[in-house]
Amino acid sequence: MTDYINELYVHELESGRLTFESDPDYRDTLAKLNEQYEAVWQTGDHNLCEELYSSCFDLVHFSSRSAFFHGMRLGMALICWGGTGLSGL
């Protein structure tokens, strides 16, 4: 089931139906991250800068996927609780 949910998550991302860029808080946070990245870059430690950037985007990916999984499980539980099954969708 987890593999199926992960595939669905990737499909939603690729289809453009799940976009974080439309959220102003996401855009503001990304802008702040870019400023911090530039500050680290200016220190001259480019390896550290690349590691920081990579880790941040890994964190975003995994936290987004976890939130998606939680929403999917909650939705399925509500469908089952409501007794409508998938026909209620």
C-alpha cells in the first residue's frame, strides 16, 4: 500500500495537481533559504553549501510525502467511517 501511495504522490507532483509554489508561505520560505544559501556560498565553502542545499530539498521532499501519506490515510479512513466506500467519491 505504501508503494502505491508513493506512486500516487509522484503522479500528483508530475501532473501538476500538487504544487507547493502556489502557497505564499512556501515561496517566502524558499526565498529565505536562497538568501541563506547565498550567504554560505559567499564564505567560500562551496561543498558545505551544496550539502546544505541538497539536505534542505531532501527534507522538503520527505516531509511533503509524509503529509501526503497522512492526508491519504485520513481520507480513506473518513470514507470507510462514512460507510460510502469509494462510491462516495
